[in-house]
Amino acid sequence: MTGTIPAGTPAPGGVNDEVSSAPGGLVKDVVALDRVVIRLAGDSGDGMQLTGNRFTSETASFGNDLSTLPNFPAEIRAPTGTLPGVSSFQLHFADHDIMTPGDAPDVLVVMNPAALKANLVDLPGGGLLIADSDEFTPRNLAKVGYATNPLEDGSLEGWQLVAVPLTSMTTDALSGSGLGKKEAERSKNMFTLGLLSWMYHRPTEGTVRFLERQFRKKPEIAAANIAAFRAGFNYGETTEAFAVSYEIKPAPMAPGRYRNISGNQALSYGLVAAGQRSGLPVFLGAYPITPASDILHELSKHKSFGVRTFQAEDEIAGIGAALGASFGGALGITTTSGPGVALKAETIGLAVMTELPLVIVDVQRGGPSTGLPTKTEQSDLLQAMFGRNGEAPVPVVAPRSPGDCFDAAIEAARIALTYRTPVILLSDGYLANGAEPWAIPDVDSLPDLRVEFTTEPNGSAEDGTEGQFLPYLRDPETLARPWAVPGTAGLQHRIGGLEKADKTGNISYDAANHDFMVRTRQAKIDGIAASLPATEVDDPNGDARVAVIGWGSTYGPIGAACRRIRRSGRSIAQVHLRHLNPLPADLGEILARYDRVVCPEMNLGQMAMLLRAKYLIDVESHTQVRGLPFRAAELAAVLQDVIDAGAAPAGAATTGGHA
Amino acid sequence: MTTLPDPLLSHPDPTAGHVHDLGMPAADPIAAAVAAGGDKQTALKAKDFKTDQEVRWCPGCGDYVILNAVQSFLPSLGIAREDMVIVSGIGCSSRFPYYMNTYGMHSIHGRAPAIATGLAASRPDLSVWVVTGDGDALSIGGNHLIHTLRRNVNLTILLFNNRIYGLTKGQYSPTSEIGKVTKSTPMGSLDHPFNPISLALGADATFVGRAMDSDRKGLTEVLRQAAEHQGTSLVEIYQNCNIFNDGAFDLLKDPATGAQWSIPLVHGQPLVFGPDGGACVVRDEFGGLRIAETNQVDAAQIVVHDAHREDPSYAFALSRLSHQDLRYTPMGVFRSVQKPVYERMMADQLEDARAEQPADLGALLSGNDNWVVA
């Protein structure tokens, strides 16, 4: 095939054809694009996630803005070549600030027929489709129900198809490597990465260094992968199949040092930083669970920071050990996903009662029950808010992007340590595995989280005896109780799950005391709102009549939808919540300013329900539970309809579920 | 437990002894708080371990006897009250921490070993105890118990076994004998009971002992060894619930029958018991143990108790001598062996990691692949 292949969405007037001369005498065009969305899809064993991550790293170091969406099955190795085994990685990169991994790919790379069948529906007509023709064998075609080979039967005419024998070219390139055929074939993902690196002018040194590092102990494997990677790059440069390469200039970003970071990594670093800034040892008690396990893996690498990681026998022991460590003066942390939060509920209640700092990280996934372990959802909000027996208020904090997981983790630790309370940090699978460029913060600019342990008696007994320690004598401002760690002489005290008498913390079944303590625990959590900054409202025109409010990982799609709306000449205000409990003190007044308020969520309207209950505002819920993030274009259409329908809320307050 | 190196001392404040402010970060805040608390008093009496809280067990409960025994023997360990933490779960026995003038947490049902593990793992300087019961430890908390035992966390676990649920008013427990008629089993329970000693040995517990609530001397001796053991110690204490299971252990307590059916375990001594030493323990043909009449066997055949055997199968065989009806019940220390202690190994890994690469938060956040936008 020859000719220009459309890819990406060229910016109006942004296309800038240049001509380059490749070795081998071919003259190739270079087309400038402002943004591209690439999706790599293959079998779970094809290394698509690794390939995607490497392409992401190259893209990040090149200086594009980017956002990623890994999408993989829960099965580690579903039967080869089948639809359930398809794993994909989508990357959106641009020469400007972007907010989502892209609604649909411009370029789809499929490593087998199953990957084609599972992903073609998302590739818009005219999009570039690169397929590994070696894998389109009768056997593989039959596995997914293709009667004829779509690469040859004309059914793909609506797309720009480039069929490339990626597997055999990889094995050819490695024929002298001494590797067997099977082993050599495993490098086809690196061949593909090389080809894409050529197509998009990605730097290659990072990948070579990475492969050398990764296979330090198997130099022959490192050499083979590097050879395959280079062969793919050279193939792009010399083949007639690809006449054009693309250039996406670096995105303008605020000055500073950047790196690429995933949500789980940023969250882990935030917890390490919280330990350093508080001076307290970090203790993580955790049980492996998708998609939170990477936090356990990451934190277990940072023992030099005094981080202890304990892989417990179950979710309950994970949080129990963390709470025990908190009693001893550590920053206790437990990490899990929704099913684990359910198991931890009783211990969270104990932490509420004993008023000890504890951070519970819930990386949400599709539910209920085991649900969709590798897919994203926001359906644990009400579990986080209310999923305990008794009146057991817990602060809830949510990050909005992968990099923001760092700040959200520090904020969760701040609240836990300041108010002596368990805090739930609600991340999700999309944030956890997604990645973006992150401005590396200056360590000295991070919040000071130092705490003061109580070391002296703080009151007198009921009979007037001086020099007593009253473990439930509260700070008048924060209502936090004193934190006296075991080992401190003279402050011995007992805490537990039974109701506490005010001040002394002794067991009390007194009716009036219980009423007082229940209200006090609630007032302590409500009072956190006083420490929160004013809510930011993004309304550049200042005349919006419709506001959209979200929380968590919907920030990117909602923000991108708002940009589209504003580009169309309409106004919309965006509010995105970091603190879900307590809600910011100014939120009710802000929402009351707008004629209509829309709340998009990846659940069936949980935050909308809370907002309606708290503020008596007719919040309109727009929901989707597909296990994937919202598409910006679809959200924009929903919001535009609300704006164009005018001030009066039309009909039912709930849209949704249809996306 | 009492002789562990103090981690707070193993990280001396590098600024100590300097006259000038070197601008060093403050020392560990936990160590600072402990130091600010002042001198540690270790010359204590039993009454120093009592609290002002009214003890609220039923009159006549075996728990009173155990509480008194513990308070009486603790001063001999030389542990300051503030360095001791008692963690309990839910049940009658789990009220124990409220009556001890130490740090304590009365937690939730079955979870005390998990909570204590986190505390002990992060604070090796403390003496951490767990007080639990047969329902708490073996039913709802069975998982935590076995995993704590296999990890060998430095904990002393006191398991009050009264073979009944007391606080919920009289249902059968995982140690109740088959056929037990209770409120929830009017036609008799169907469950085969756990033998807590066998269970602990199956989990490779490094210290396992058994004592009787009313036997102050025997209980104190087992508790002392348990407290001095490095690693997890499990002590099963037969405890009489005079309300819902009164007389459960009378066969062993009654002077008329106790000597006949109790097998005292003394390290290095032959296992001879019964009135006039008429019974003994010998090896059977399958490598296990059996009861024999002393005058029917050669003295050389009588097993000499060795609590330090590395292989737990001997101690396990001892634990299998007893029946549900309590005949042939060994009392004392079944097993006491040395193995690496969990929190020590954890602390060592932290030390090793620090030695390899000192903590540098700025470097961590920057990572290896970063770029500058001017």
C-alpha cells in the first residue's frame, strides 16, 4: 500500500507536510498532527500492556501530554486467541493539554483475529488498522467465528488496512539470535513497538535502556528484544507499506521537572511522602486484590523509608494489623478494592470508636460481589459513606487523575492524623492503571504533617485527683482526642469498641453519654470542612446557568466535555469534588446559583443522591456502568442537551445508563 | 520478650551529645514521646497492675483467678506497665484489658491476633499480649490465630478455654464436646471439637502450653515461660464458667481424680503420673505415644519430656493423649523452641534496605526517567 494514511485528527491548519529521505532511497512524508489516539490489542500473552507502557514512557519523555487506558481481562491467561483473552492499551497523546485517553482510537493495532473482532467496533471509519497477518490463520479465525479472513475478504474496506506479517518478520530478524521460534515470536510486541516508534517519531534510547535493565540476568533475551525493536523501526523506515510518518510536537507545559506516573504509583508515593512529612513509620497491612495490589508491591520496595508492609492472611487482618500499628504510633494504612472494604467494615467501625488515624485505600472496581475485577467503577461511594453498623462517620477523599493520587493520599493522611480518624481514599481502576505526565513536586513544599503525641497527664479524675490521663479529652478546635503511644509512662489507658465515657474513655452504657458521643463523633467529622479550601468553580465565561459536578476519575471526561461545550459557544460551570465527606462548606451555596446541576457518575447516581439529600437541589444524574470511563463526546452531548433545553428541568431528573 | 534489643535504642539520635544545632531532622517522634514519658518503673507490685475499673465477671468465674495470677506474677518479669499492651477480642475473657493498668485494646470478635501483630511488628520494644477465648480464638478468629502462630510474631496469647459461649449466654463452642446440649443444640451438638494444643502445633507454634485456672503455681510457671519466650506463645487455660458450663474441668480439678487423669509436663523428667506414679507415657508402635502402667514397662521405655524438640510431632502426639472427656490431659509446656521472630526479621529488612540505599524522598519522586520543561 502506498499513499497518505489519515491518522489522528489534524488540527485545522495544523497539518504541515514535510518530506524526509529515508535510507534506502524512499522519500517519505512527515505529517504534523496535534493529537493521536492509538490502541494496541492482542492476546493476554502478547505483552500489549508492556508495549503500551513503553510507548507511553517514550511519549512522556518526548514531552507530549498524554493519558492512558489499559483494559485487560481478569484471567491471567485466558485461552489463547479467544475473545475473553483480549487485552488492550489505549494511549492518547497530543501537542496540547488533554484530559482523557480518547473516546475512540485513530489507530488500531491488532495482533490476532480476536483482537480485531473485539476492538473494530470502536475504530471510526477511515481509521488506520494495522494487523499481524501471520496470526490470521484458519484456526485462529475459526476460534472467533470468522468464516473468511477479514484481511482478504474486503470486509475492512471502510478502514485503512495495513496487513503486516509482524510475527514472521520478528522471527526472521532474530534468525541468528540462537533463540527458538517460540521464544523469538515473543518479541513481536517489541517489533511492533519499533514500528510505531518510527511512525510517531518517538525517542528509542529509553526502551533500549529499559530492555537492558529488565533482562539484566538474561542478556540473550535483552539482545533479542532490542534487535526486534530496531528491526521494527527500520522496517517502518524502509517499507513501502508506510509512506508517512507523523509528528506530534511536545505540549506546552508549566516549567518544571516531569515524569510519567500511574495512579497506583502516585498513590504509593503519596503514602511514603506522608510518612516522611509526619515523621511517623508507615505500616501497610494488605491482602492482594485487583486493582489495588500494585500499591502493596510498590510500598514493599520502600523499606528504607521505614515503610513496613505486611501481607496479611485476609482483608480483615490487613486492616487489623494497620490499626494495631496506629495504636503504637505508626501511620496505619490498608489498601483494597470494594469487596475488601466490605470485609474491613467492622474494623473501620472500631477505628471510628477508638479514634485512631488510619487510611483505607479503596481502588474501586466493577461490582457487586466479585463483579468486574479489572474494570473501573465508582459504585463504592455509598459503601464508603455508610457501609458500617451504627453511626460511624468516616471522611472520604477522592483523587481526580493518576498524578492527583499523590496529593489525595497526602490529604487523606493529613485528615487521619489531624482528626484521629479512619479516612477512606476512593481511587478507581481507571486512575490506578492509567498514566499521565506528572510535575514532580518539591519535597519541601509538601504539607507538614507532624503530630504531637501526648506525653503528660491532661486532666483530673472525677474525684478531683490530679495528674490523670483522659484519653477522650478532646482538642476544642478539631475535637480530636489525644494520641498517647504505648511506652509512654503514666499514660496507660484502655480503648476498645464499647461505647466510651466522655473524657475518661471508660466503658459507659449511659444513655445521655451515648447520645453525646454519637453526636460528637459526627461533629468531629463534619468539622473537617472548616479546614478545606474554598471550592473551585471552573466557569471561564462567568455566565453559566448549568453546572456539572463530579468526583474522582470522571474529572478528565467531564473536563474534556466542558471544553467541547465552550468551544461550541455555550457556557458551563464545572465543579469537581476532592472531599466527598464532609462536603465543602460552600458547596450548597455554589450549587444553588445554577438553574440546573448535572452529576455524571460511573454508578447509578450515588453522589447525586447525597447532593439531593443534603442540599435539596434537583441534581440531575447521568450515569454509566460499563466498566470504562465516560466518553467525552457523549458527555458533551448530554450536557449540551441540558443547556439547550433551557432553565427549566425537563421531565425526569435521571438520564442515563444508555451510553 | 523482655530481653529484646530496644529498637528505640538501636537508632540513637545522631544529634545526641552535640552542643550545636546541626539542623538534623528530629528524632523518631515515637521514641521522643516514650523518652518524654520519663523513667520506667520496673519495681512493681501486683496492685500496681490493678485499675480503678470494677471487675464485672460473674461471681465465681474462673477469670478472677487468672486475673489475680497474672497480676501477681507480672512484677517478677520486670516489665514497666507502660511497655505492656494487652489486646483482646470479644467475649468474657476479652474484658481482661480493662482490669490491667497497662496499655490495652478491647477490639472486635476474633481479630485480636491481627491487631496485636501490627502493633508488635511495628513496635518491637513493647511486650504485647493477647487475651482471648475458645470462641474468639478458635471460631471467628481461627484464621488469625493460625497465621499468627506460623509467623512467630512476638506475642503471648492467653486462650481462656471454658468450652462454652458465655457472653452470648450459653451456646456450644468449637471446644465443646460432641453431644453437648446447649441452647442452640437442644439435641446435642454435632461438631467435632478442636483440640487447641493440637491446632497450634499443627500451625508450627514455637511455644505451646496448658494450665488450669485454679492451679496458681502451675499457671504461673507456664505463664512465666510463655512470657520469656521469643516468638508467639500460646497458653491454653482451662477456665471454669460457673454459669453456663460449671464443673467442666472437675475431673482434673478434683483431688480425687485430678492426679489420675492429669499428666504433668516437666522438661527433662519422665512422663510418670497418677496416684503413686502408677501410669506413664511410652512410645507406641506407630511412632506416637500411649499410656502404660508403670510397673508393666521398663524404666527406659518411659518417655522423658523434651519441650525443645524441633520436630513438633512429639508434642502433637502428647496433645493427642487426651480425650474429649479430659482423661489423660497433659498440663504444662508441650513445646518451646527457638525460631526467628517476625518483627525482628522485619526490622532487619528495613535496616538492610537503609544500608543499601538511604531514604531520599526527592530521588524517589523524581525516578529514573524524567524531563525538564523550561
